[in-house]
Amino acid sequence: MRIGRRGLVAMALFGSISAWLFSTKVKSRSFTKVGELRDVVMAAFKARPGVESVAADAKDSAKFTVVMGGETSTADVTNLFGYISAYPKENTEEAIARFINSIAEIRALSVEDGNIVAVIRSRDYVEETMRMGLDVLHEPAGVDLVIVYMADRPDSMSPINAKDLPDKTLAELRKIALGNLRNWLPKVVADDGLGDGVLYYVEGNTMLSTGLVILDEFWKSIATRFPGDVLFALPRRDQLFIFKDDGNARTKALAHHLIKVTFEENFNLLSPLLYARRMGQIVVVSD
């Protein structure tokens, strides 16, 4: 699910990520349990034209199945629940509508050159898609990180399967995806409220933020501020935190704290590790 534009303000070392982000939208509804949210989403799905059936998962209060066009999809509202809980001022009805559209449009829209992008995911993400029977197009990015090719749609970021583009090689796909990603560079925002580090995100399309780490043009654009090696964290799929790799214990503590509080919020999670980019290569930073 794509997260909309958010404003950013300074955050103290022991503040929470949620308190750092704010919105001007009106709160429409809150949920104390994930099952309550699932019931609302299921009801909305049942009212959608073309949906044949909706059934709750008896073993997991966050999951349900929906049948559309004779095909069955499994939906999981865990990330949606985390998003609504972390950003209580966001419009809940709009968030639910985006979630529903993100599932429905996967089957309705084709993959075109103009919406192919590259993002970073973990190896666990790729392995999970394989267990689901999907042949997601991907390449190694370094250590446990993977470049995953996706279709960037209005309400979702959908992984591209090999069957979607049978006539394209990975090299061709990479060229197209990075070209589209470069078009977003003018929208990259740097928020330095951390003091010892900077949060970089793509305004209007934050889910592209992780893909910045594979763009040489991005690293060149921040070379004045980060002239040498850097530390970086990707705790969530819409976040890229960068710090100087200068051996400063406070900097490492801040980076690890950001990762910790993000994982406590428990949505859109990517990696609990701290990384470094040294001589152009990605490595894991040990504690």
C-alpha cells in the first residue's frame, strides 16, 4: 500500500517515529484490535462489484481470502492496522480504500514500461513470495538485501513476476526501472531533523525511497554532505536514513534506536540491520 505525503519535523533521540510524522487529515476511525479492522475491510470488499466471496481466516485475525474473477487472493491487514495506529490523524476510510484497490488492481492492470521501478527488499521477502508460488523478478543488492522489480500503480507497489514480462531480460528490466526511478530524483526530500543523520524520502511516492540506494546519481547528489563512506538504515519500506560512517558511537546508537522504535510500530517493515556503503559496496555493520 502506498503511503501518502507526510510532513516531517525534528525528533529527539528517544522520541518515536510516529510522533515525528504528522498529517492534516481528519481522523475518521480507530481500531483497538486488528480483527476489528479486518471486519470493516471485509465488509467493504463484499460491497465492491465483481467480488464473488470474502472469508475470514480462522487461524489469523489479520487475514482473509477474497475471490474475484474466479481467482482467490489472500489479504493481510497487519500493515494497514499498523499504519492507522501510528498515524491516527490520517483518514482511515481513504487508507482502507487504498488497501482494497491495491489488491483489486493487481489483477486488473498490466505491467507497462512506464510503471516499472526498482525497490529494495530483504531476502526473506523474496523467499516468502516463492513460498506463495510467485516467480518475482529480482537481483542481489548486497548482503541480505535484494533489488525487486515492481509495477508502480496508483494504490499499490506490486512485484513483477517473470510471466508478466516474458520477452524482457533482467538487464533490460534494470535499465527501464532505474530510468523511471531517476525521474523521481527531483522529488527527493532531505530532512535533517535528526542532527547526526538525514532521512531521505521521495515526496509523493515514499515507497520508492529504498530504491535510492542503487542509484549512482543519488549518491553523487549527496556527496557534499556525505563525501565518504556512510551508514544507512532501511527499517521500513518507505524510509532511508543515512549517517556518516565516522566511528561515532552516538551516531550508531541513534541509528539502532531508529530501527528499534520502527520495529516496535510493526508495519511496512524491511530490515532490522544497520548497513554501510563502503567503496560502493553494501555491508552489514556489526554491533
